[in-house]
Amino acid sequence: MTEIFEKLQERSNSDSQKQYSSPSSDPSFKISLSSTPSVSVETAEAKGMTEYDNQNVSTNYDPILLPDRLKNVYEEITTQVKQIEKTEDAEERPANSRKNSNGVIPSKDTKTENIKTLEPQVDSLKTPPSSHSQLGNSSQKSNEPMSSNQIMGRLVVRLRQARNLLISSMHVEPYAVINYDKTEVVTPSSKKDAENGMGISIPSKTRTVNDNFPVSPSLVQSELLMAEARAPRWDFETVFDVINPESTVSISVYDRLNGDCFLGSVKVAPVSMNEYLNEGWYKLEPLDLSQPFEGEVNIQTIFEQSEVTRYGPDDFTILRLIGKGTFGHVYLVQKTDTGRIYAMKKISKKLIVKKKEVTHTIGERNILVRTSLDESPFIVGLKFSFQTASDLYLITDYMSGGELFWHLQHEGRFREDRAKFYIAELVLALEHLHKHDIIYRDLKPENILLDISGHIALCDFGLSKANLSFEDTTNTFCGTTEYLAPEVLLDDKGYTKQVDFWSLGVLVFEMCCGWSPFYAPDVQQMYRNIAFGKVRFPKGILSQEARSFVRGLLNRNPKHRLGALADAEELKAHPFFDDINWNLLAKKKLSPPFKPQVESDLDVSNFDQEFTNTNVRNMNLNGSHDSVNGSTPLSNTIQDRFRGFTFTNKSLEDRFEGIHLDEFNETDLPKDSVGNEKNGFDKDDPVADSVFGETFEG
Ligand SMILES: Nc1ncnc2c1ncn2[C@@H]1O[C@H](COP(=O)(O)OP(=O)(O)OP(=O)(O)O)[C@@H](O)[C@H]1O
């Protein structure tokens, strides 16, 4: 025991060299939401209505989209309207009437015009998943498929419209989320008649209507409106950078007016041939394939080859500062050629050399490259990495929902079902990393970002450790104090992937209760709490299942910890997750319980104003803001250590260039940090006491 205390004392002493930010000043959740930075050794988508045929859909309102019984009505109405229009004189109607011979107002949308010129002669319904052989309609300049090392460029995706959507009311506002290679774009709601000029003429009461007309005009009107609602039009275009040629475009349709109700999704495999236009109607798929389902969307994709093989800071325009880390700043940037918005982490080479963080930084880049090459749904997507003489740059997808920490800080705590959703996605993220022999080691709300839809994405792999198979151990003393597993503190023989599950246990508790189970304002005390402290569950907050889950994770013996036998599979099988459909969750087909308020790609309202209010207008991405970056250039030997950091969409080989996952060399001695010696957590706090219900020892 004395030995253990000596060890803790030793840790604590060395921690005193580290920098910690002060605990949150939020009075109600002061204790829990402190943001202690990481500590590391090297710091580190009626049929009742109908069948459609597969003709081209004009940009105007098309009777083909109507149910059979409505087609006749439509034709009658159209004939009557034409007669009425003939009799109603031409003076009433300006000579340059925009209506066409069908009485339909052609679209005034210029994008639509654009799309029409590209519209193929044949239109066939495509059933996902589409394969290249299914892609019957295309126009292309070059028939030669590009070899992997030629693949570079941009992908234009156009979502034109939907038809036969399964909706229960005409009052809908369908929008779509387009996802390509982890980059998510949300379309505006579909255009209203007035906006896209597709409205059809309905006989008004003032007009003479044929007495023999079989159906009441209001019924006709509502049926037509319903039919129209089932065929929303977007004419939306967006451009993606092509990073992984294997990536598919996924489009999910939701109804904004009815609680973001899911209307179906589709996946399309674009063709990586220069200027190849792939266009067609794709069947939407439901969440549950056993359910009858309807609806199609019209999608075009065009791949455009790019001449650029390497990118640098000059290819991006800095828009905002969104975060500051230990080694550099994170900016919201816009890629000049595609206009795509990304997050750019700029890291000072001198600073990381000084803090002996080169290995960790190269490691972070390598893990991000590795995870960007396969389907790693809950990990922030790396798009490019490059370097200048003084700085390293990591370009990742911008997660506009902000840090989970930020939301937790604002809301105090989450309802259990919301916490469960995040935890379940985290389990999948950790499962993925562990399967790739990567320990994350720095699980905390600051490193969990929310995307535009409210799904999580892990960022900051600066402390992660690769090439560690199931039972392998590592010794590096790193992580953020509150989330450190006891074996990291105490076990000289090292620790395994189990440390991530301990941190997950801390996180479940913190998300649901609003404070961290082991927090103490004094670092030594925090170590003692982690090593020997009792965890007290507040009354009436966590369900029995959640408590049991936390207990399983906060087991001080890593060999008995939940996950010790079968890693994430064991966690997934726990009763806490009985209502989680893991297959749907993994495909991001479960709607997140909370959708961050994000108005556009450029919205930074979910980030701290302390950063976002910084004036970046005259900031030069090429220049450096760190005092350590003086005029003295780095030696060639040091520059050599950054070789291979650069990652563009040039080729697959290029992406692997410089990946030496064996090169982790954590030889430095453990370092420590300064704890905040302020009074904060008080065990005898009456409020705290009155809420505590159950205590357990891990
Ligand atoms: N892709 C992204 N999208 C949105 N915000 C991001 C993104 N990447 C980073 N950020 C913001 O920048 C902050 C700092 O980024 P990150 O944690 O990667 O930097 P760091 O230097 O490694 O920090 P630390 O000192 O905690 O290790 C994040 O907490 C987040 O708020």
C-alpha cells in the first residue's frame, strides 16, 4: 500500500510539470466539466397511387408522376384550363407568358437548365446498391477507367428530385443529407411551387367549370397537392473532393416539417472516369427492409479529374478560428477549387519538436490516414495532410455540431437515452480502432465531436497508440487525469486496450450525472479516487442497466472489466444496449436524439466564441503564430522526421507513403502536470449527498 501511495505521489509530482486549464466556471456543474488537457509522456432515403414509367422527367410538372386515377383528372383540368385560357383574352395574360403549351410554368431555375443539357436520353430506374454495370446512361469524354494512381479530382453530385415518396400528408418539407466519404451536406428543403415554377393550374371558383365534372375541385386540388408533395424537387448541386475512389454517395431524405422523419435513403457508386455523367432514378430504401416502401430520387454524379496532385496552405482560405490545442490552432477553412469547407489543424513543427511530440503527431496523421481508407463511421475523416518548412497541416471534415463537451457544459447532463446513443456510437468507434490494433487513450467529451446530424466523430489521435494487439501492453503514462484507468497509474507491467473501456465508463457516468466520478480539484486526490475511491450513483438518474454497465466498465481489474474477454462485442451484448440495433447504428441509420442547430456549412455557433470571435481576416495560413517559430530554420535532420506527413488525393500509394506504424517510440519518461489546488469538489456537499444513492467499488 505504501508503495502504491509512493507511486501515486511520484506520478503527481511529475504531473506538476504539466499544464492544466482551470475547471469550468459553470457553478452548477463546476466540478465535473473541468477541461483538463491531456497528459502524456511525449505530451502529446401512392404506390397505392401508382406505378411510374421510366421516362425522363421534364423539369416541369409531369402527369406521369400522378396516380392513375388522377391522370384523367389532370388531363381534364388541363383541357379546361386551356379552354378557359383561350377565352380569357390574351390581354389578361402578358404576351411573354411563361406558361408552356401544357399550361405549366417552366422552371426558372438556371441550375435546372444546366442539368437538362446533361440529361441522358434513356432513364432507367436504378436499384441500389448500384454497380458500374448498372449504369446505363452516361455521357463521357474518356472511356478509360482511371488507374488508382490517376484518381484525383472532384465529384459533382446533383440531387434533382424525388418521386412517389411515402408521405402521410401534403404538408411536408423534404430535404436530403448527402454524404460522400464522411463529408456531409444538407440540402435546403424542397422548392415550393412558387419557387420552382412547377405549379399547375387548378380551376378557381371564379372560373366556369364543367357541370359534369366528376370530382369536387377541392378534392382534386388536395389530391394534386398531395401528388406534388410526393415529388419534391431540389435541383441541388454540391461538389466533393475525391479522396477514396471506392467511396459511395449516400443520400438520405428526411421531412423537416415532421420531426425530421426519415423518408428513405440510397447509395450510389460514382464512376471515376473523367467527366463521366452518371444519372438515373434510384429506389429509396427504408430502415427496415422487411417493410413495404416506395420512393425514388433522381441523382446525377460527374467525376472531374483534377490536375492538382499536391495541396498546400495557399489552396485554402481561412474563415474562422474554432479551436486551440496544445500544439496549434484549428481553423474553419474553405478549399479554393471545390469550395468545400473543412477543419484545418495547424501544428507548429518547432513546438512539437520542443515538446518531443513528433512521434505522436506523425502517429495521429497515420491513424487518421488508416481510418480514412476504410469505413470508420465515427472517426473524423482526414482529407489532406501537408507541411511547410515550419508547420504541419491536417485537413479533416468539419464537424459543425461542435464538441460534446460544449453541449454537456451548456445542458449540464444528458438524458440516459441520449447518452446511450453517444456511448453506443463510441463503442463502435472503439471497436473499430481496437480491431485495427489502435488504443485511443484519450476518451473525453472534448475529443468527441458532433456532425451536422448529431452523430459523433472522434478527433485528436495525438495520444493514440497503434500496433497493439488484444493482449499487448504499453507503458506510456498518458491520457486526461479524470479518465485515466487505474492500471495506467499503478501497473508497471503496462496496460491494454481495456483502458479505453474504463474511460468509457467514466464518460457514461459523466454524461448522465453531470460530473466525473473521480474528480477532485487536487490531482493527487483524483489519483487516489481513481485507484481506491468509491463511485456513488446519484438517486433516480441512472437505470439499473446503466448502473450495471458502468460497474462493469469501472472494474479496477482490467482482466475482469467488461470487454476483457471479447472486447466491444461484450459491451454491445450488455442489457444497457437492449434497445440498440447495432446494424442500423453502424450504418448511421438511427436518428440521433439531438440535432445540433446548424444553419449552414459555415455555422460556428457550436464552438466557443472565445475562438470564433478571433479576427482571422489577415491571418496567413503560411505564416506562424507560435512564439517558438522564430526565424531559425529547422535542421534537415529534424525536417527528415516529418517526411511522409504529406497526404493528398493523388494516389493510394501516396497515402501510404510515410506510414510507418511501427515507428512509435515512446521512450520518454512519464511527465506530470499541475493540479488546480482550488477547493472544488466537496464530498460533504449537502446537494451532492442528497442525490447520491448507491456506492460501489470497482
Ligand atoms: N474536424 C473538426 N471539426 C470541428 N472542430 C474540430 C475538428 N478538429 C478539431 N476541432 C476543434 O479543435 C479542438 C482542438 O483540436 P484537437 O483536439 O485535435 O487539437 P489538439 O492540439 O490535439 O488538442 P489537445 O491539446 O486537446 O490534444 C477540438 O477540441 C475541436 O473543438
